[in-house]
Amino acid sequence: MKGGIERYGVPLALYTDKHTIFRPPNEKSTVEQQLAGEDVEIPLSNFGKALVELNIEHIKANMPQAKGRIERLWETLRDRLPVELRLLGVKSIEEANNALPELIRKHNEKYAVLPAEPAKAYRPLGKGVKPDYVFAKRETRKVGSGSEISYKNATYVPKYDSAMFDARTLVEVRETVSGEVLLRHCGKGVVLKKIARSVKSAAKCASPVQQPTPDTGKTEKEPYKPAKNHPWRRSMNKKDTDESQINNTTAS
């Protein structure tokens, strides 16, 4: 989809089936979407959110007959592509990817049909809109007291002090295909930087002291020994003292 937009522009509408890539199976809005005030009848997938952001109408087919043309195209390609690739001597995925553009051009040259209306149903991509940031994985997070955000066992803060947030603010964290992490809030993107975990957070994740065993080389937890003033020890000492006094009284 990103490649098609970069080449042709943003389409007015997209016609798909009801695969979970385009829409999740759950028909109820999530708590995060309700708190964010998203006006949607059903919860949106990452792909669905990208379409909304680009103002692309999403039309979902409700019957197999409506998808007949595209399904017939896939059947043709499944039948022809292995033969074409074999004739070209392709033996790897990389070679196949390099050969596909020319095969697509030949297919369209032979079978493409001119549209009834020559006007294009594509719009230019908005100025400043980066498809990499639109077609990204999205998750809702709650901002901490120091504008920090936890994501995938790492802590992030805004790179610039001018983009700080109040504690408990709901924001959207996005991760691009290349692994870049950024934040989006109220229609604006915020660049993030990774920081070291705080001492308090690191202490929670710290493992107990372990000692290596001489035989196996494996580590085992150090046994816990209560302090001398521990209530359990005091009760045991009192019990021993009482028994000693009883024994001495009996002997005398």
C-alpha cells in the first residue's frame, strides 16, 4: 500500500475483503479507543487507522461475487508466475523480487483495460506526510510523571523539552518497519529518545543474589535466613527458655 501511494498517489477508496489485516474480528470498540474519543463503529486495525489518517474510504466486500475480478487475477498469477520465473532461471526470493516489476509490466501491457472515465481517482500525498510513519505498528500508552513512556521493555522520553506531557496522558506510540519509535498526540508527531531505566524500575527487575554451585556450574538462590530479632526467632527463644525453666523445676 505504501509503495502504491508513493507511485500513484492516495486513492479515494480501497475495496477489500474482511480479512483481519483490514479489520479486527471483535466488533466492540476497545477501552483505549473510547477514552481517545475515536468515533468508530468497530475497532480499527493498524491498517484501518492508516486509512482513516489518509482519509481513504474503506469498502469491505460482503459477498464472494464482489471479489471475483481480483480473485481471478490471483488465480492467473499463481498459474503463470512459476512458469515465467522458471523460464528466467530464477532460483531465489531475491531474484524473483528483481524480476517481478518487468513481469508486471508485461502482464499489464497485454491485459490492461482502459477505464471508462480517464480522470484519476488518486490525490497527491499531503505535504509533510511520511508513509513510513503512517503505515506503522500502533499502540496506546499512558505517559508517566516524567513524560516517560514504556515500550517493549525500554523507556522513552521526548527528545526535545518543548514536547512534554502531563502524567497519565494517553498517547499513541508508533513503530515503523525499520524499527524507529515515535509518539503521536493530537495529530502531531513527537520524536523520542531512549533513556536508561530509573533505579526504581531497575530494582524491580533485578534478580536475587545467586551463587554458582561447584559441581554443576549452575546458579542457585542464596537461602533466606531471618535476623536474630525476627519475631519468629523471638518466639522460638521464648519457647526454649520456658522449657528450660520447667525442666529445672522438675529436677529440683
